[in-house]
Amino acid sequence: MNTQWDVILVGAGLANGLIAWRLKQRQPALKVLVLEAGERPGGNHTWSFHEGDLSAAQHAWLAPLVAHCWQGYEVRFPEFTRQLPNAYLSVTSERFASVMEEALGEHLITHSQVTNVTPTSVELPDGTTLSAAAVIDGRGYQPSPYLTIGAQAFIGQQWQLSSPHGLTQPRLMDATVDQATGYRFVYTLPLSVDELLIEDTHYIDQATLDEQQARTNIKHYAAAQGWQLKTLKREERGNLPITLAGDFEAFWQAAQQQPMSGLRAGLFHSTTGYSLPHAVELADLIAAQQTLNASTLFELIKRFAARRWRQQRFFRMLNRMLFLAGPAENRWRVMQRFYGLNDALIARFYAGHPTLADKARILSGKPPVPVGEALQAVLKQTPRLRAFNDE
């Protein structure tokens, strides 16, 4: 194997896969190698996003990866059910893997463990060292002492049903279910007329989801909807990080000049945990660069992450209200109130670009949590958060 590359990407998840694919499109002469520990790129995931999360140009180049697109979606809460008109799209790991394998060919190496990663080299278990002008570490989220994180934990099961389910659009949140020990909802994607992805999802303080209970919850939910589960085709699980506060500079200083991508670089929507829009934007940014050495890429990615960190300060404040104010079983009230707002505001919120008027509207009126606790959460007056500089 060639031991000198322009770029080595460690991990073939969403972020690194998109970077490799975009480099292949924009700079095909580059020698790019992707190393993946698993059997196929992408692992076992479904990545979804709203139409307004991406620009028209981004939609165009991402289109081959999109397996499903629905015109609108539904949310359900104890006090109302609502249809929203914004399109919703999903990239499946199966589609992702097929596209990446065809595009990258022999420059994608699966079943490839690594023992050490530096900004310019990767060491393999047999002692081989691969060198590159830049190595990007995209091996997924890694806990950091410089981030205070909650979790959006879920189990998702893809079921073939005995008969058509009747859904024509996703149910992104059905929070009419028992709330257990945190904000809980069921997320359902209709993949075909008789096939569903059903996820039991919990916003909880730590990634401690009882997986067997979640599986039982899915079966009970399906029965309550009148869906007869026939064949379990696939199961996925996830713990999406939800950021409450953090010290950005300390987080990146700890990286020791190592270029990173995706969740490992903290590049995700602080409230939803969605990472695809950030991954798309970063792939475009890197593929447009003419100089791709480690130091240049580290500074480029850090500046990009810094902009996103500043833009999401408002989201982190809302997260503190959600996680720290009021009883955990009443968190659904915060989300119910949010989904009573207008369509355009909700779309901008998901895209990460709320206006000042949007922020004022979200915070106006009587808060759906105790006022005193809400103020404490906003001002970070809890032992859990005092050590963090979230400016």
C-alpha cells in the first residue's frame, strides 16, 4: 500500500465520507485514503435533515445520497397534533455505503483498525505507518471535560409490517407517550407502504438508555397504532450529544493540532444533535481549499467550528432550560410550546439561523418551566455548570 497520501481520513462515517466524496468531485487528482474499522462506510445509521437546512447547491450535490424525501411532517403532543409543510429528507447508511464504495474504490479500506493517529500519520496494528500531508480524525463523538453534554438516546427498529401502515409523511415527534425519566417521544419514518423505521427517543441527562425497555416501547407503540410487526429488518442505536455549555478554546487546545470532523469536532446542532448540515458545509469548505496540509486544515476547521459555536449560544441556553429547569417528566411542555410557533420560525431554528425576532418570540410569554429554575438555568447558577465559560 502507498504510504504517502495527500489526505487520510480515519473513520468513514458521515462527515469523513462527505469530505472524501467532495474532494473526489472537486480535486480528483488528490491522493485521498479512507480507513474504516467497520464492514462498510456509514455504519448502521439514518441521517435526516430539513429542506431548509441546506442551500440549493448543497442539495444538488448531496442528491445521490438521499434515499427518502417527504413533503411535510407531523408532530404530536398531549394538547395538539400539527402538520408542518417543510420537506424532510433522509440518507440511509445503505445508500451512503453504496455511493462511497463506488466513488472511492480501492482508496476506501474497511476492517481497518488504527493504533495511533497524528496530524500527519496513522499507525496500523501491524506497525505500518501511513503518512499524509493531513490526517482528519472523524471517528465519532468523544467525551470531553470541556463540554457539558446531555443525550438524545434512542433505539430505532426498521420493521416490515403485515399490512400497509397508512402513513404518508414522518412523525418526527409523538410525545403523547409516557414520558418516563426525561423528554420521550417516538419518531417514525415511512420507508415504503408497509415498512417503517420506529425510534424510541429520550432526551436524558446521560447516555443511560435501557435498550431492552426501548425495544418493548417500540412494540407497544406499534400495537397502539394498529401496526402488525412482521419482520425486523434492522436495528440502530444512537446517543446524540446535546450541548448545554462548554469552553470552546480549551476543547480545541486539547485536540493538539489534530484536524477533526463531525461529532468529534463538536459539529452538530446543539439542540437536535443533527450533524448532516454541518458535515455538508465542512465538506464544501475543505474541498474548496488548494492547500491541504495539517496545520492549514486544523485552523480552517477550528474557525468553522468557532463560527458555529458562537451562532449556537442561544441553543445552549435553551438546552439548559430543557435539562435543568423543572421536573424531567415535564420537559415535553417546552417542546410542545415551541411547536406551537409559526412554520418559518421552526424551519429557521432547525437550520440553525433563528433571527433576533425568532429568539424573542421563543422566550416571550410565561415559560413552560418554573420561572426561578429557568433563570438559574439560563445564568448557569448550578454546580454542574459553574466551571464552564460559555461566552
